[in-house]
Amino acid sequence: MNQPKTITIVVPFLNEKDNLPVLLERVQGVFAARDENWELLLVDDGSTDGSAEWALEQARQNSHVRVLRLSRNFGHQLAITAGLDRADGDAVVVMDADLQDPPETIGPMIDKWREGYEVVYAIRRSRAGETWLKKFLAAGFYRIFRWLAKVNVPMDAGDFRLVDRCVVDVLKEIRELHRFMRGLTCWVGYRQVSVEYDRAARYAGETKYPVWKSARLAFDAITSFSASPLRWIAVLGVGVCMVAVLWVLYVMVQAVVNPGSMERGWASIIAVMVFLGGVQLVGLGMLGQYVSRIFEEGKRRPLYLVRLDTKHNRN
Ligand code: UDP
Ligand code: MG
């Protein structure tokens, strides 16, 4: 017989007033039939719609509910980080508050963990209620990311996953500001396995990840995992130089064979200048991105600030 373990469910939320009550109910339903101890750690990422107050009220009434209130909105990835840092469980499940990640999948995830896997990620068998553009971009992103970062991030896995205490402890050591949690939980290694689920549509409210924000996360993910774009710029530079050498040779030959023909051509000069200017700006811009990373990481500011943790302030 296994001794009871504690599972912490970390749920970052931003203005999810209509989702949280249903989420709590469904999580309760999952654990009613199981013998684990559990805690629902709701991380308020600067909500302004009263959902934080609702959560605090629950924490007062229900010993399974704990609320971590960040001092402002720090973004989804940092809210997850805050939850992982403070979670006490033997295993930690991270999931969204909008019920796109069905709480009922937690049961099979815990079963896999009990079999000995340290990371159990949930793979979307299908995705309801998302635009084709988002699905298309997501599919493209995962392919590019895997290829560039050399980290085998499973396709179609969001942040919904279970990680063992030993992985949580490793993740706590990683203090980079621009973080892509899905990538990091794969990067750590250990024994990983997946379970499948059907991704539901958002239960209530609006997505907090419009396409531009997703694009920024994708860019953050790539530049924090891979320096390959810098190598590409170098390769591009070499390619352009080779073209230039061939061109110079051509010009020299023409000057001998066909004197006078080289006097025309200011239009082609401008075309080449504009092209080279563009190449240089792209290179500089890419370099700038990495330098700004160094700048931001170098400041070593705290990743997030906690305003309240009901574990320490129960009243
Ligand atoms: N979220 C957050 N902080 C943010 C944006 C989002 O904590 O700055 C939470 C949000 O409340 C939800 C989860 O992150 O629980 C995923 O966000 P959302 O459902 O809007 O993203 P999508 O599923 O549309 O990609
Ligand atoms: Mg969602």
C-alpha cells in the first residue's frame, strides 16, 4: 500500500472570476475519489476582477486552498514559477485556470507518476475553440523550437503537466528571467511520459494570449534556448560576401572584355546597397536581442514579488 502523498495543483490566474469556482469544484471531485492529500495553489497574477478576493475567501474556508498573490501582473510564465517555488507537494501539477486543461486528467497523470515517471506532460489530442491561425502558428513554432533548441519538447503540450519534487527542486535553481517553462521541464531530463487529453474550449472569459503575445513567448523561447539565429546571421554574412566576390570578378572581367559597359548601373548599385543595409540591420537587430538578454539577466532583479501567501497569513 502506498503511503499518502501530497499533490500541489498550481494554477496561475489573471482575471478568471467565472472559471475559478468551477475549477475548484472539479478538482475537489477528482480528489474525492483518491487517497492523496492535495492543495490547490492559486497564483494571482495581478487580477483586477475580484477573482483574487474570491480565492482569498476560499483559502479562509477551505484548508485545501492556498493563495499566492503577486504584487502585480508578471505574466503567465513567472506566475507558474512563483507557484513552483512555493509548492510543497511531493508532485506538482501546473494547469491553466480556464478549464481548457480538464482537471479530470490529473488522475491519470498521478497514476503515471506513481509508476515512477518524474515528468508527466499532458498532450492535446484535439484543441477546441482556438483559431486556426493560433493552431497553425503553434504547430510551426513547436517544430522550429525542437529543431533549434535541440530539446525534445513534445508537440502539442501546453504548460499542463505534473513534475516530481526532484524536478521542482531543479527548476527552482533556474533563475533566468526570460523563461519558457515547457522547454525547461523537458530540458531537465529524468523519466518523462505523456498522457493524452482533449483540450476543451475556454470555459468563460477571454484569452490572455492574443497572437502577438504568443509570438513574443515563441521568440523568448527560441532566444533563451538557442544561439542558432546568431550563427545563421554569420552564415548569411558569409553567403553575401561570396556573392560579392563573384560580382567583383564579373565586373573586372567585363571591364576588360567589354569596356564602357560598367558605367551604367547606378540602379543596381542602389539595389545592392539597400540589400546589404537590410542584411546588416537584421544582423544588428538579432545581436541586439541577445545583448538585451544579457542586460536584463544581468540586473538580477527578483523574478516576481509576492504580496501575500495565505500559508503564512491565514486569518
Ligand atoms: N495568465 C496569467 N497571467 C497572464 C496571462 C495569463 O496568469 O499574464 C493565466 C490565465 O489566467 C490562464 C493561463 O495563464 O489561467 C493561460 O492563459 P490563457 O488561457 O489566456 O491562454 P491560452 O489558453 O488562450 O493560450
Ligand atoms: Mg486558455
